[in-house]
Amino acid sequence: MQQYQYHLEKGSKKHRCPSCHKKRFVRYIDAETMEYLPEIYGKCDRETNCAYHLNPYKHGYSYTNKFLLGSRKIIPQTISKPLQVFFPNKIFEKTRKDYHINTFIQNLLNNIKYPFEVESIEKVIAQYHLGTITKGYRKGAVTFPFIDISGNVRAIQVKQFNNQNHTIGTDFLHNIIERDLKFKNKIIPEWLSKYNNQDTRVSCFFGEHLLRKYPHNPIALVEAPKTAIYGTLYFGFPENIDNYLWLAVYNLSSLSFQKCKSLKGRDVYLFPDLSKQGRAFNLWSENAKKYQNKIPGTTFTISDLLEKLAPSQDREQGKDIADYLIELDWRDFRK
């Protein structure tokens, strides 16, 4: 059995995650010295909500021991960065159909207070490449693909909604495929094994593929893809250069510098969800200040509208701008 010098600490001890800041983080230790590696190396056990994992072997932490006069000399070694593995296009394309059974889409056409016109829904489907799960226990769920600026599909989030368009289930397409193959005792394909071996899969914005097509629009950043869809339907499509181009980061802790580098030179407006004691607003405000200093020519402005006006019960529920928009008539916005 192969022995590794660095491994995740055994036992129940948890540390604060550098990404989501929850105390659910397991750190790597050096088996030789029994000392911790730097704080960034470890794995968050919130695999659905955070999924942070920095592996020392994959991200350049390694050294050779030399002993000179009784002291250790640490010689850094360069480790090549693993190649990004993307979703196969043939699987991605299979999701882009059967919108008549897509609960999210049908709600927007029929079940909300102010239903949208078919033309607008078709347009937003095409713009963000929304899709449908057509069979299995997630049948009728919508797919939100995270496509990078070069057109590569990096992840496909699956969301199941009820008739009020409230989330009742969250998944990822690669997990659904893997579970189905295991249930049928079929071999996991090579691409899926490599894909699952990556530390981070949601590594770009939802809607990032639109940045080159619309190079001059101001950017609106929200947490969830659903909110980006609502923002587009209410505030207008980016063919008008004055309209926002709506992007989603995935979740609260996913607003990262690595992702924001694709926004270089843009005017960016952030709309964080509500949260207890303004945690989401404060976190995004801090990050926005840091990123603006690091990305030349880019401005980050954070909206405090919800923070100022929302009642306390809405903060407890973590409502976002979409929860307020859906109660209003979109036709008033178009005027």
C-alpha cells in the first residue's frame, strides 16, 4: 500500500475553512514531522455547499529534506498544474431539450404571478444554454451550465423546483451520471474519473461565456443562476449596451479572485443575498475592495438596497433580489 508523506488529519478535529469560513475544514499534515502544512492546504467536508479542497501534491507544496549542520534545508519543488477537465459536449447537448417538462421554465410561462412571454423565455434559454433532466429521480429539473469565457463547460448544476419556483433539490449532473452508472454496475468512463479528481469544478461564473459577446455592458453579479435569469428577464437583455449582463458565482463563498480576473476592465455591480447580521454583504464588500486593487481598470460596486430595506425575517430566510422581483410585474421594468 502506497504511503504518502502528506495526508488529511485523522480524527474528528475541524478547522475554519478558508473558503466558506465554516468550522468544517480538515487540514493536511506531514506524516514525518506530524506538523500541519500551511492553513490553505486541506479539504472542506461541506462538499455540496463549498467543496474547497487544496491538495499539496496537485498545488505545488513539496520539499526534499537535506540536513546541514543538524538543520533541515527546505528546497521547494515545482509540480505541474493538472489539466482542467471539461464536460463532454455530447452530454451537455443532450440536456438542451424537453422544456415542456421543465418545471422551472413552465413556472415562468404559466405559474408565476406575472408570466413571461414565450419569446423572452426562449431567448433566455438560448442565452444561458439552460437544459432539462429528462428521466430519473430528478426528471423535470433545470440544468444551469457553467461555461467559461472560452466556451468550455466546466460544471452543470441541477436544480429541482416546485410549482412556486422554490428549490426542493440541488445536484450536479456529473454526480447523477456517476450514481446511475454505479446502480447499473457499469464502468465509470475515463473522462468522469478525471473530472471527479479535480479539486474545483465550479471554477467560472454562470454566464461567463457571454463576456466576449457583450464586451461593454456593466456586469451584475449574484449568487445563484436562478437570480441571474430573473435579473435578465426583468432588467432586459444585453443587446442593449446599457443593460446589465447578469452572471452568477454559484454560492456565497464562490466569489473568488480567480473567477473575477475574467471581469478585467468592466464595471461590476454586486447584489449579495440577505443573511443574518449582514454576513454575505460584509464578505462580498471585503472581497470587492481587495479585487479592485488587484484587477486594473475594474470597478466593483456593491448594492446595499436589500440591506437597508429588508425586514429581519427576510434576512433570516436569506432572501435575494429574485424573491422581490418575482412579486412585481416585469412589464413595468421594460417601460
